[in-house]
Amino acid sequence: MAPSRNRRPGFSRRAQYGLFLGYVIAIAGAIVAAVLLALATLNPPAFAALRAAIAEITTPVSSGIAGIGRGMTAIPEAISEHFYTVDKNAELRRELKDVQPLLLRARTLSRDNRRLTALLRIRERIAVPVVAARLVSSSASSTRRIATLNAGSWQGVKEGQPVRGPDGLIGRILETGPNTARVLLITDADSRVPVRRTRDGLVALANGRGDGLLQINAGTLSNVSLAPGDVFVTSGNGGIYAPGIPVARVIERGQDSALARSFARADTLDFALVQDIFLPPPPPAPVPSPSPTAKPKPNPATDE
């Protein structure tokens, strides 16, 4: 059966309105095109102004549409960069985890190297150092402040000898064994160190408190002001400690007496240097031996 030649949309109003709107748009477009063509032919300046005005209106819209397009095209790239960044971060974390032990070891070696270098400088300034040894332990919580040195009488360590570190005085030898020695720290309650203030030579006494701090007591003068930051070094009095060894710095203001913190802390040190006593006691005077009694000579007359 041949198709009907009637192309009317029938009774569908929506189809009729759509067809009518299409005709209207087509006719309006043709009219606008004709007007623009006539305007461009008859009055080019007016057409240029109209074109510029239309461009001002449509450019933002075009820019927005172009930005949306670029954003849509950049989404896959952003996703790939995100996954690449995640993978790279995981790789860097693994490398950091692998390098962390080496970094810690390097820091430890650098710290030990600085301390050993400082001890070497001290050793060069001291005429006859006894021995450089390691502090293997120290008491930090008991009432006594004692450290253990891994050198003893076989290495020339004797009771009473001063022990110092790179930062200052640590204490003195209390007891010795063949290969170990006990060090009485200057923070112990039984420790007394003659000191002087560096800025004016004030003589004082650094007494241990047993709590990690020192008590600086002015020696001969009264009404002496001790200010935070005052530095005290050994004075050489008493003959045990050589003069000029850093001992402590005042941390609280006081009158005739003040709290101070020692420069050298045994719980943070690895190595120490044992020095000989600054002024060793003189040797005992020799005891004269009794003179032998002379034997009497024999008398020939009596012998007969």
C-alpha cells in the first residue's frame, strides 16, 4: 500500500507546536542573516560595531564553555597525577624508612666524633694525661651520684685523680679495680670542689646536692651577689683539680649562695679523661737507718 501524501502531524498539538517553532526560527534566522548581509554591504562601520558588541557578549560565554571543556579534559590527567603522587609518596616513605637507621647512626657517629675531638684538644693541652676511657654507667636516680669508668689500676688510674669531659669537670676517682674505677660525681652530696668566678675571680665552693645540681657558696666574702649566668671554674685550691676547668653555671639569683648546673653531665657522656692530681702530696721523708755498732777489736793479751 502506497504511503499517504498527507504530512500533517495529525492531532498531536506538541508536534504541531514543534513544527511551527521550527518554521519561525528558520524564518527569523533568514531575516537576521539578510539584515546582517545588507548592513555589512551598505554600512560596514555599523556592521563592525555590531560585530564587536556581539563579540563582547559572546566572549565570556565562550570563555566559560572553553574553561569547562579544559576542566573536563584535565580530569583524567589529574586522576593519573594523583595516583602517581600516591605511589611516589609510598616509595619515598619506604626509602626514608630504609635510610632512617643510617641517619641515626650518622648522627651518633657525628656526636661521638665531636666529643672525641674535644677530648683530643684537652689531651693536647694537658702535659701528662693518665688515660681516656669510657663512662659505662652512672646513677641518676639514687641519692649517690656515682659513675663507672672502664679503666682501672692496670691503666694507671688512682684514687683521687680528677675526671673531666669535653664540657667540664665530671668528678674524681673514688675507688679503683684492675680494669674499672668508680667516679664520685661533682653533683654527689659528698663532693666539694674549690672554684672561682670567671668574671672577677671570686673564690667559692661548689657543693653537690645529690639531685643533679650544685650549690655555690661564696668562700671568704659576705653579701656577695650571685647572678644567673655566672660561670665558675676550678681554682686549683686543694691541689686535686687543675685550675681553669669549667664546673658550673649559676641558674638562680642568690646572696652568698646560689643553685648552679654543672657543664658536664655524666648521663649524657660517652668518654672521659682521667688527669693526674694537680699537686700530688710530697713523698714521705726518708727514715734514717740505724748505724751499725762497731765490734770491739780482739785484745791479743787477753786472748792468750
